[in-house]
Amino acid sequence: MSSHPRCTSDDALRQLADDVYYSSLMVGRKHIDTSGGYFQLGNVFYSMNKVENALAMYDKVVDIWYKCVTQFALDGRRALRTTSPGRRQGR
């Protein structure tokens, strides 16, 4: 038998809420680094059969990643447009 107490879903929620809180303070609540905490919160809610709460967390993750990927794609297109074929690196 293990000498460590078993972590409950409520404990996990509390720890993940702290993770999201402090990550939000460091990089912002809509930053891609914070999205992992939202994802894990969704997993815990889902394991507790709180599907609506889980889906709300997963929606946050999708929103954050969509904005990040969209911005990355836009930045890449801008970089391609500002570099003419004859002026690429190495030429």
C-alpha cells in the first residue's frame, strides 16, 4: 500500500486552476502556454462527467490555438510577400 494519499478530482481541479492562474499572470490567459492547463482542466471535468464544463475548457484551447496558428500563417505570408525571388537569402 502506498504511503501517499490519493489525489482526488477536486485536488486536480484546484492544482490545475492554480496552474492556469499563474500561467495567466506570466504570459496571459489567451497565450498558447496557458492552453495546456485549460486542456487538462477539460480532461478532469470530463472524467467527472461534467461534460459542459469540459467542452468549455476545450473550446478555450481551440480558440487559443486557432488564433496562434492563424497569426503564424499570416506572418509567414507577409514574410513571403516582402521577399522577392531574386533577393532571397543565399542569392
